[in-house]
Amino acid sequence: MSGTITVAAASIETNIAQRDRHLRSADFFETDTFPHITFSVDRLQPSGAGVTVTGQLTVRGQTRPLTFPAAVSLLGSGEVRLDAEVEVNRADFGLTWNRMGLTSMKNTVTVRAVFGRR
């Protein structure tokens, strides 16, 4: 199984308008130049009660390999849901703004992806 998940970088919201504007700036996602964050799935491998997801994450034009475990749920409608918490080092993608070193470079991203039949 392979595929690509694309997120509009400007759609990321924290519910704090000033912080959201800053995230869209050149200090972080630089959404005018890099409008999308993508994850291309290369492989899903059964692992315990879930799967191991392997692919490539692209943020700000920087692509890095990423592997993480995900829980799998089969929904009544024939859809499949993957749930995961993925640790990402934002410095790997050039997101190094950090006023006075107060913020960790490692962030946890919560993923909930639902896949259906076409």
C-alpha cells in the first residue's frame, strides 16, 4: 500500500491568532513559499496489533524518512483508520526558530487518518 497525504501548511491552527500568523511566517512553515506538508507512504507492515508505517515527510522543501507505529481500526463503513503519535525533530526541516532556547526541537504530532474505498 502506498499513497500521499497532503496538508495545507496554512491550515494548521493553534487557536491563538498571533501564534498562527507566526507559524505561517519564514520563522516556521513559510507558507507562501512552501504551501504544503506531505507524507508519502512507502510501506505499511503488520506489527503486533497495528502496522509500522514507513515513508517520507516533506516540510519546507526538506524531505526526511520517517517510520512510526500506528494502531489500526476497521470502521463499519469499510473504512480503515490509522492512529499514531509521531515524534518529529523540527530542526530536521529547518524549523529552528527558538526564542532563548525555551522550546524543544522535538514535537509530537498526532495523526488520525481515515482511508475509504473509491
